[in-house]
Amino acid sequence: AQSVTQLGSHVSVSEGALVLLRCNYSSSVPPYLFWYVQYPNQGLQLLLKYTSAATLVKGINGFEAEFKKSETSFHLTKPSAHMSDAAEYFCAVSETGTASKLTFGTGTRLQVTL
Amino acid sequence: DADVTQTPRNRITKTGKRIMLECSQTKGHDRMYWYRQDPGLGLRLIYYSFDVKDINKGEISDGYSVSRQAQAKFSLSLESAIPNQTALYFCATSDSGGGRGRNEQFFGPGTRLTVL
């Protein structure tokens, strides 16, 4: 069975600082991994996805994530936070070779301060 | 125009009432999903449908039912609403092409349901 753990339900950074949101997954087969962002009062929007090509994945709005099989991790980073990055971020896993169901983590709320 | 729409966007109802949430999509996707979001719990899958004749239970289907009226429409019903069904509900779609599991899901704007 697949699962996702997001460490830290709330993360606060200063504007211009590095953003690091952690995601660890568990999967019995090679996974597909996704990061979604949810802005207030909106649905989820895809930031980036890993589908077994390059391990460093670049997404929208300057975000990127690196797939590390040895650490079963897919952490999301952005070099310099902007006020507009304040949102909730969800990591999700889908197992290859099976139906495209996603299992979501519990989310990390990112606060960006001046 | 939005690709995945949900109606209503907000709904307040009373315990015991039947309620239907509707989802429509113009993306031409064959797969559709219903999730509920609760604070601190992330999104949990209620039901999913891979085509009009293929409907499956997710991890929290008790108390819910669904109907896939057409490829573009997928409705979620609460036969007798209870307060712990108060949540934010999302519909999502995906395309089966490109290999199972690799295609992202596209989400609607959500329906905020309150059961008093």
C-alpha cells in the first residue's frame, strides 16, 4: 500500500528565504509523485510531478523537487520565498502499474512573513 | 471557462436531509474522482470512476453514493446527511492515456458542505 508523510503541518519563512517542504513516501512499487498547491478558497493546482524521468523536477512558480529513492523522499524547495507563495501544499503518490489513484499527505501550510 | 466545475459551491443542510453535489468537466477525461478534505487530514478518496460503467469505492465511501450520468458528469450523494460529513468536497478528473498512474488529476474549485 502506498502512503505519504509530510513533516510539519505549518512552516513559516521570511520573504526571500529558502522554502523547504518535506515529503516522504512509502510504496511497494516505483512511484509517481506529485506536489499540489491550494490557495485560499480554491481547488488544488499541480505544481510539479515525478514520473520516473529526471530525478530533479522543475515546476511552476520557481518550485522544484528532487526524487531520492534511497531516502524515499520528494522534498519541495524554492530558493526565495514570495508573499504569494503562502498556501497549503500537498504531496501525493500514485503507484505505477495500477489504477491512477492518488494518496495524499496531510498537507503543509506555508506562511511567508515580511 | 473552468474545465472542472462543481455545484453548489456552498451548501448548508440539516441532519437527515438528502443532498447531491454535482461535478461536470469539459476536459474530455474518462476518469473522475470525489474527495473530501478535512483540516489536518488532507484529501481522502470517497469514490472514483474510470468510465461510465466502472465505479469503485474509495477509502471512505460509507454514507455516500455516486452516479456517473455521462462521461462528463459525476455526482456525489449523501442519502442522510450527518454532522461529521461537514467538509470541503472536491471533484477531480484525469486522463487514462500515457500509462496508468502517471497522469495528474485536475481539481474543481470545491463545495463547502455544512451539516447542522
